[in-house]
Amino acid sequence: MSLAFRVEKRDQGSALFRSLTIIASVLVALFVAGFLLLAAGVNPAAAYLEILREALGSTYGISETLVKATPLIITGLAVSVAFRMQIWNIGAEGQIYMGACGATGVALFSGLEAPLMLPAMFAAAFLAGGLWASVAGLLRARWQVNEVIVTLLMNYIAILLADYLIYGPWKNPDGYNFPLTAQFVDAARLSEYFNTRLHSGFFLALFCALAVYLLMERTIWGYQIKAIGSNPAAARYAGMKTGLAIFLVLALSGAIAGIAGFSEVAGLQHRLQHGLSPGYGYTAIIIAWLARRSALGVIIVSLLMGVLLVGGDSLQLSWQLPVAFAYAFQGLILFFLLAGDFFINFRLRRVKEDADA
Amino acid sequence: MLEILLDATVRAGTPILFATLGAIINERAGIINLGIEGLMLIGALSGFAATFASGSLLLGVLAAFVAAFIAGSIHALITVQLRGNQIVSGLALTMFGIGITALFGRGVVGQTIDGFERHAVPLLAQLPLVGKAFFNQDWLIYFSFLLVALIWFFFYRTRWGLELRTIGENPAAADACGIPVNRYRFLAVACGSGFVGIGGAYLSLASTPMWIENMTAGRGWIAVALVIFASWSSFRALFGAYLFGGITAMQLRFQAMGTTVSAHILQMLPYIFTIVVLVISTIRLQKGASQQPGNLGLPYDREDRK
């Protein structure tokens, strides 16, 4: 008797089964990551407990989790909007930087007053992120240039552009030559709550989620995006302008990611500095993939990722783990999610050896 | 002056060349691999660590190949056997590579080794202009020349190569011919990944003989773009990698000359250049003469045959 299996297609199974598979995938990923931690000389059980304690064990921890979740929700939405059309925006990271540059430019040089300043910064960030992504949108819509590669390469350019501004023309003249811009005036800052770093960007993120939900589920445009995503040929036959839609959806996706840049500089950092985003734009891809089609899902997954990031920051301090280790976690989670998908879509049936080969 | 620039071109282009060749082997079998950046890092770290521990550069190169082969096998398992999404799996591989090398690279940060040295090829090295750049180099660069020819030979002069190309074009037809589609695809992804790892090792064993976290700095992505520029041909990959190397060499030269242009702006050049090249080659691709494997990016399921 040997162990031979045949792979069979099956219906996706119930929503409960799918959710359980996703949860199981994440747990297995954490389990495997435990071995990596062990190999790096860190006690995984202690590390995981520390993550939970740091991120959820105190009011401050919870506020920090929400602070981290803020840019994740916004960029997760950005990526998921494009996902609905089977368009891959891997450039949210760069679009965050461009949005931050736009907002910072207005904050430092516009000289606007209180009620106008923040909306103007928001608009500048929205436009900057949108324009940045629309380059990839134009190339994809007009010539079918692979948007994965273009958006990704533009991340490197955007980060270098921000560095150029920080180290060059926008450097704070009174900053003892540190690579930072001047601090924003009060009119250019979002309000903060409860004596923590939690700022109104979090509510802006929730509002974005609502807006994206309404756009996708309650407008013709959202319907077209979904239609083109599920069957481009049929959508074209039905008279939809797929090229234009691709361009617009990438521009919108970039604009939303740009909002995250606005929220980070106006709500949290109050200046433009190097390392503005520790890879939120890449984590956003996982969030969009995990949340599949739901804006609410983006919020939930972002909060979980927020826990992981806050806890990860504390592991860095207590165990001297490198910042980038969070990526190994995220990569593993994705691997196991993909493996989990297999068990959602297929069933393994045991076959006897003497049966058909 | 031109000779120095050409030499720097070859040295800057070689890691990209290995990575592009590895990616071509993946895509010829019909599997997109966006994990190139992560695989290069895994190769760079394992190569460096093995050489640091053993003192042998050959062992370093082998370790880079084997480590990237194993990491590539994860991508192969997910995309071939489990029919998972190739784009997501590749991105996961890149993230995993960045993270895991940051974690395990801590032990060798700041260490140094004796990297690859130059060995002049008699006579050929005396050629005017190109002699020094191409024939007064290290063993890995000579190996990259050989690999370009070998890959061409494999795909166009061997039965296995033909079968692998068939799988990339039309896996159902290959299956009907009795070619074990999944086994070939798995091996192509894993071996291709191994060569990508050697590209990473070139950085840590020859370019700058040390390990630096995230030392690939986007080269893997540039390689992914160059595959399209190269039309999936190893000889064109050589050309593309050196074109990129030339831009990098010029950028470094400008910086060394102390121009007034910001270093940050100069560092953008290779990325901008790669996007421009990608756009041009994509447009050319659509005007016919497409070498793109017909089934690129799609999983194969025998039950879906039409």
C-alpha cells in the first residue's frame, strides 16, 4: 500500500472553511517563523508573547498598533482597488513617498493658514501619488508594459527623489545639517488624541475604507472595475473602455497610497525624513491579498499587521533583531496562504497503487 | 579612460547577467519568478558565509547556487505543484529573502574575505580596447560567458531544451507528448534560481567582498525587466546586462569626478533607464517577432486541457 494521491478540483467550500484555512495558514507561518527565530537565538514563545504584550497589553500599545495600522489600511485599500481589476500596484511604497513629498511641499512653502492648510496638503499628496502611479498606468494602458516591474522600479526612484529633497533643497537650514526638513507649523498637523501618537489619520483611513467600499459596491465605475477584472474580453465586448479604466484605476490606487504619505507626515512625523515608510507599501500587498475583496477585511488584516509591526519593533530592541526580519514573517505568511489556497481549490484523493496510474 | 569604463561595465553587469539568465530559464518553462531580488540576496549571503567559513571561493559559489536552488524550490512547489499565483509567490520569495538574509547575515556583517581576483587570458587580454574589459577578469565572469553559450546550446541544440520550451509554449501539448510537465517546470525554476543565486554571490565575492544587508539594491528587479528586453534569449541578456552595467559605470564615474549633480539623482539613472528599456522592448514585442513563451504565468492543470 503506497501513499499515492490524485488532485481533484472542487468548489471553494463554505466561507467558514475558507476563513479557517486562512487562519490556519497564518498560524502555520508563525509556527515556521518560530524555527527561524530559534535559529537566530531567540526563544520564539517568549518573542510571540512579547509581541502580544507590547502591541495589546496597554493603552499605549494599542494606540501604537492603531498608529501603525493607519498607513497600512490606506495603502492596503490602494493596492486592493487595483487588485479588483487584476492590476498589480507594487508601487505603493513609492507612492507613499510621493504623497509625503507633495504634502511636505505645501506645508513648508505654501504659507497657507489653518483651515486651508491641511486640505491643500491632502490634495497635493493625493495628486502626487496619483500622478506617480499614472506613469505606470499610462504605460500599461497604452503599450501593455508590465505594471509590476514599472511600479516596483519607481519605488526606488521615489525614495531617491525624497532623499534628494531631504539632503538637498528642502533640508532644514537650522537643522545642524541633519537630513531632515524643518518641522511643520501647527496648522499643518493633524490632531492627536489621549496623549498618545494616535492621530486623526486613523479616522481618515477608516473614511477611505468606507469610500472605497461605496465606490466598488455602489457605483457603475466600481462595477466596471470588477467586470474588467473578472473577464476583460467580455468587458470590452460590452463596450467598456478597458485601457482608460486601467489608467484611471492605477492613478486612483496611487492617489490613495499618496494619502498615506500625507497622513504619515501630517499626523506622525511632522516633517519629511529618510525612512519615512519601513515598507508599508509592500506589507500592503499582503494585506490586499489576505483581505481579498473586502474593504472591511483590509481594516481587520491591517490591525493584525499593526500588532506584528509594533511587536516587531520591540523585538528589535530587546533581541537586536534586524528591522527587515518582519519581511521574512510576511513572506512566510504569503507562502502558506498560497499553499492554503490549494487546499481550498483542490482536494487530494488517495488512490490505490493498483488503480489507474 | 574608455577601457576603464568598459571594465567597470562588465563588472557591474555580471551580477545582473547571472540573474537575468536564471530568470530566463524560469520563464522559458512558463513560470514568472518575481523572487529574483530575494534569491540574489540569499545567494550573496550564503556565498559569502560559505567562503568566510571555508576560505574557498568555489565552495562559496556552490553554496550560493544550492541555497538559491532550495529557496527557488519553494516558489516551484507553490507555483507548479500547488498551482498558486506566480506573482504573489514571487513577491513572497523576495520578502522572505530580504528578511531571512537580514536575520542570518548579522553574524558576518563587517567581516572580510579575499574575493575573486583577476586572471588575464593570454593573448586575448592584449586586444585593444576590449581585451582588458573582457579577458582580464575573474573566473566568475568567464563562467558567465560560458553560461550564456551553454544556455543557448541547451535550449536550441538539446532535446531537453526543446521539451522545456514546448512546456513554456503549450504545456498541454507537451503533456500529450509524454513530457513530465511538472517535473521539468520544477527543475527549471529551481536551477534557474540557483544561477540567480550565483549573481548575488558575485556581489559579495567579487564586486565588494563583504556582506551588506540588502546589498542587491533592486538589481533583481532590473533583471526581471531585462528578461523582456532580452526576448528570453541568453545572448541578448548579455547585451542587456552590459547596457545596464554601462549606465551604472557611468553613474559611478560621474560621482567620482565630483559633478554638481546630486548623487541621489545620479543613482536614479539605472532605474529610469531600465523602465525606458522595458517600454521600448515591450512595444517591439507587440510588433511581432515575439519570443515570449505562450503560456507564461499560467499554471498547468491536466484537467483544464481543451
